Amino acid sequence: MTTAAPDIPAPPPTARGLWTRSRGPLLALLLLVVSGVILGALQSGEQHGRLDPRSPDRTGSRALSQLLTSHGVSTQVVTTSEEAAAAAGPDTTLLVTDPDVLTEDQLTGLHTATAHTPGRTVLLAPGTAPLESFAPGVQMEPPLRTSVRRPGCSLPDARRAGSALLGGLRYATADDGADRCYTGGGRATLLRLPAPGTGRDTVLLGSADLLYNHRLAEHGNASLALQLLGAHKHLVWYLPSMSDPSSAQDNQRGFLDLVPSGWRWALLQLAFAAVLAALWRARRLGPLVAERLPVTVPAAETTEGHARLYEQANARDRASAVLRSATRTRLAPLIGVSSAHAHTADVLLPAIHAHLTAAPGAEADLPALLFGPAPADDRALVHLADQLDALESSIVSQERHAPREHPDR
């Protein structure tokens, strides 16, 4: 007689198995991180010190600062809107390198501080909000590619400089006194707006390329930059900073607002691909298939193995319970008791009494034999097994020799 091997729990996952299953997603994640780091390093290298008059990098403006100094123009670098408003006195040029990062309160404060003093305000690629504060009525048009353009206007500064590298955002206005220079598609990439009666004007530049160190010596860039920023003896060079206390506001942009839209779409596509991959890996192709057992173990070996385990653990209570339960299960069908009542003493014992032919007083030991306490030692356990075997043998023998009734023919 053989019996199927008992279910063996699956072994715990090993480090090698975990690596095999997860190396694909980990490698993809590593590739994404490395690509982001490389792109960030490349972009940070190009934009380090951008438009900073102290920076000698390609996109810095140290060359222009030195050129202005050689022509008697002093340059003051500020990083907060309060410093910029305080320094922008009469006969001063205020250069705002990134007006779009300023809040509405900062823009209003700067405009209030400079609106009634003679001088000049130069805004680099201003968007809608800066235009509403400094140049109301001016419309912003979509940007053009930066390229060398001719002045095309009567502004003396532009005519003396000649062709220069301009482009980017374009501006349109209905003001007849405005100077529209270096046009593209009928719109100006350099727009000068005078303020009559104040001796002040506002200059809008669509791009800042002509102010970079590596672009300053090309064409008329140096001449145009010098005349635009050197119109007065003092230049306030405002580099807006995110650490400016005045930039705090209730509706500050969050982290997701700072993520470029292209990256948002990429993250959305990656999330969609991850969901599809999870659904693909979790699919079922049909019902579960029973797997053939790798080996069969003889019943005798299984029984002997269990017995040795009970012996090592001194589990006489468990061993006696198993022996009594197995005996009751085998006796129940022999004496006409259903399997549902095989372990019910009130049903099983009377049926055994009715079928048992033994010496007087033998029935009194049946309750202790089939439902009694655990043996006190190994000898008592062996004696219990012998008694159970003898009881089962006697009932089997009685059933075997009992006369059988034959139906009438």
C-alpha cells in the first residue's frame, strides 16, 4: 500500500530568485534615473550662472558687465525685489532677468518704485503678468527662432548697433510712440515704450541670447546691449531668487507645477505601461492543472515516521488520540454506525456492546479504552495499542463468523 506524499510548503524566496524576478524593473528604473541625472547635469552645466554678471560661463554675462564698467557704468547685483526697488532710483537702468518668476505683489512693488522716476526698465522675455504691470496694452505673440535680424526701426540705439541676435517672444502694441525693432512675422522682438512726462521708458526683449558671454562678440550684440543697459550711469541687475521672502504667497506653485509638461506625459505613460504590465503578468490562461507528485511513500514508512516524531516529542497524548480515532473510524461501519457519529460516545459504545461477545465485565473498560485519558508512559501507550487492536480483531472476527441471512429463492 502506498500513499501520496504530504503537501510540502513552498521554500522561502531566495536572494537569487528575488533578483531574477525584479532585475528587469530595477534595471529600467536605474536607466531612467541615470538618464535624468545625465540630462540634469548637461542642462545645469549650460545654465550655471545664467545671466549672472559675475559668471564667466557660456550663459553668464561677465563680459557684458566688464564692457559696461569700461564705459563708466556701475553695476549693482540684487536678488530680492526690495533691494531692486530701493536701488532703482533716478537716472538708473533696472534689468529684470526673469520677470515671469515674480509674484503679483513683487511686480506691483517694482513698478510703483520706478514709475515716476526718470530711467529705464529692461525686461527679458516677459510674459503676461509682467506685461500687465509694466506695459499694459501690449500683447505677447508666440516665439520665433532666435536668429540674426536687422533693426528695421528708427530707434537710434538699434540703428547704431545694426544686425543683432534676437528672437524669442514677440510683442505688439497700438501705441504710436513705441519703437518696434528686429521684427519677425510683423511683430517686434525688441519693443521700446516711452512714458511721456516722466523721462522713463520700458524695453522688452524677446530673448536674452545677445547678453550671453559666448554671443556678445557676434554681430552687433555688444553694441546693442551696451546702449540698452548703459543709457544711464547706474545699472541695477536684478536676478530673481526663489529664496526671496517676498515671493511667498498663498497660491505658491507646488512641486508638480515645476515639472515640465513633457515629463508629466512621460510619467503618465510609464504609469499606464506599469498597469498594463501588472494585468499581463496577473492573467490566467485557464483552470489550475493538477501536478503529479514527484514521489510516492509507502504507508508503513509514513506511519513509522509519524511514530518516531511522536516519540521524540513525548507526545503520548497525541499518539493515543490518533490511535483511538483511527480505531473508532474503522469500527463504526462494522457495527452499523454512520461516520458522522463515529466519535460520539453515546452512539458508538452501545453499538459496540451489542456486537461484542467478551468475558463478563469487559464492556466496562470500553469507555476508558476508546475515550479515556492519555497514557502515563510509553508502556501504557503500547498496552493501549494492543487493547485497541484486540478489540478491533474481536469485532472483525465476530462479523466474519456471524450467520448471514439469504433471501428466499
